[in-house]
Amino acid sequence: MRDREYLEHHLGTLTTTGGTDLGSTTAVAPEVLKRARQRIDVDDLYAAVLANDRPKLARAITLLESTSPAHRELAQELLVRLLPKSGNALRVGITGVPGVGKSTFIETLGMKLIGEGHRVAVVAIDPSSTKTRGSILGDKTRMARLSKEDSAFIRPSPSAGTLGGVAKATREAIVVFEAAGYDIILVETVGVGQSEVAVHQMVDCFTFLALAGAGDQLQGIKKGVLEMADIVAINKADGPNEKLAKRAARDLAAAMRMVRSQDELWHPPTLTMSAVEGSGVDEFWGYVMDHHEVMQREGLFEDRRRQQQIGWMWAMVHETIRLRLDNDAAVKTTSAAMERQLREGTTTPTLAAQRILAAFDGG
Ligand SMILES: Nc1nc2c(ncn2[C@@H]2O[C@H](COP(=O)(O)OP(=O)(O)OP(=O)(O)O)[C@@H](O)[C@H]2O)c(=O)[nH]1
Ligand SMILES: [Mg+2]
């Protein structure tokens, strides 16, 4: 039922024009906005979000993901009103290579949390996903129990677009979920490209799931991710794999000590767990709580959120400029000419760059 609801809202009146973007850089014509307003009642959506009306919550988020300029404008109206009601959830990021068990873990953790009386929203960032429909259903089957719970809401990644656009939609979805009273937000991202950095920018606690390798190798671990992680967990520590996982956890703990300063107020713990069997999940959440307590006590919690707001603002500025640059007619003409001249060896990259920027400034 929920899948159908979800798809209906995707395929219904709020059509997206493909790809999630930061939206238009030009003003919306008043008559276009008026027509959009006739179909989308912001007052009604606002009240419905606060009342946690599930179909309308989905609709509000679809509105945020829309690339139509009129929808973008209405979405911002809705967000501005919801913003004072948001900010009260704990936001936890969960990253790790494809197949490490993030969705399985979120299902187990989510069930535990709603059992304790929490309301859990799950969002995802997967800018590489072009098979949106497939992954919606895929994720829902992986979280089969959680997706049936009234205290949980699973929202798959917006359809493929720029990472900036996808991250923006997810961040805005968090505002909506918080206003609707969800007190824990879990953000899943696949550990490829820059999506981890984007998630780190929007969560209070950033966790990293890893696997023990075939030997005693650790798999898929980038130094950058260890630098960001607040908690590290080796998943699939079950059956014959358990011993290997324990050893991997020790190695990883040592690696963490190398990349992290000992002066930090929080020393990221490394644990083993099994998302399938549920072992280690309580311990994991205990660390999330410990981390939260330390951050609050040291005044770092609010600091981090404020830093994120500033980082977010600049990300929007950079992304918007990049979009404008890419879509600028004068830039397109000049850059074609500059690329030709570079191939012919009749200009230098510096001069060519100057010409393109001059075209942009003049256009
Ligand atoms: N043995 C074992 N298998 C697990 C565990 N957690 C997940 N799996 C299995 O690993 C596979 C991948 O799990 P997912 O939860 O889909 O992994 P994911 O990280 O969400 O994958 P992507 O969304 O594709 O990045 C599935 O077949 C799971 O059943 C675990 O703790 N132990
Ligand atoms: Mg997954």
C-alpha cells in the first residue's frame, strides 16, 4: 500500500522534470506560480506535515524534490514555515561500501528504536542511482518490517541528479520529518564518491560500517572516511566470520588512532556487530548516545549544526554558480572555441579560462 501511495505521489500531479536540482535561477512568471498554487495548497501541506499525515508528508517531500521553478518556490514557502518546528531530532548518518549491510542494519536498529518509543525517519542519498523505481522497492524489501511500522517512515533517495541537488532535497526532507515529530533521522549513503561528505554535513553523528576482508585485510576503507567517523562498526560479525571481524575491529581501532588526534574530546569507538542477528546493535546505539552526551556537554552539538548551516549555504552558492556556468549560452559558445584553440595549440589554459570567465561575467 505504501509503495503504491509513494509511486502515485511520484507519478501524480507533482511531476519532476528529471534529476533533482537546485532549481531555477530565473524568476517564476506570476501566472505560472498562480496555477501551481491552485493545485498545491501550502497551508494544507503545512498543517498535514505537523499532523504527520503520511500521504501528504510524502507529497510535501516530493514537492521539495521537484525541479519545476514554481514548485521550488512553493517548497521554499513550506520550508520557511516548517523550519521553526524542526531541529529536534537526532540525525545519524550511516555509510559504508555497497553490500556492507546498511539497510539491514537500519531495519534492525529502527525496529529497536521504535520499540523504545521513538519515531524514526530513514532517508537516503544515492546520487548514482538511475534505477529509482527499482531501488525504492529494493530498499523497502530490505526494510520489510520497518516499512510497515506507523512510527517509521522510509524515504528513498531522490532520483539521480547532481550530488548537490540530491543532498539538498534530503536535507530539506529532514526538516519536514522533524516538523512531523520524527525524533530520530537515519541517513543512509553508499560509500562512493563525495556522498559521504554530503551526509557528514547534515548529521550529528556520522557512523561508518565496514567488513572484515577475506584475509585479515580491511576492505573499502578510505582515510577520509575514518577522519569523519564518530563510530566505526565491523558488520557481519556472525557465524564463521565473527573471529575475523573481531581482528578487523582491532586493526581498525589502531588505524583510527593513527588518523585521529588524541586531543579530540570524543574518541571514536570501533565495535563489531551483526545486523542480521542483532548482536552489537544495542552497543552501537549506546555509543551514539554517549557521543551525543559529550557533544552536548562540550557545547559542540550546536557548534556543529551551526557550522553545517554555513557549509550548506556555501555549498548552495557553489552549486548554483556551477549550474549557471554550465547553462550559460555565452559560456557554451566561448568554451567550444577555447577547447578548439587548445587542441590546435593556439592558446594557453590560463588564457582560455580567462576568456570563458569573461564571457560568463558579460553574459
Ligand atoms: N551474514 C550477514 N549478512 C548480512 C548482515 N547484514 C547484511 N547482510 C547481508 O548483506 C547483503 C547486503 O545487505 P544490505 O543491507 O542491502 O547492504 P547495503 O549496505 O544497504 O547495500 P547498498 O544499499 O547496496 O549499499 C544482504 O544480502 C544482507 O542480507 C550481517 O550482519 N550478517
Ligand atoms: Mg542499502
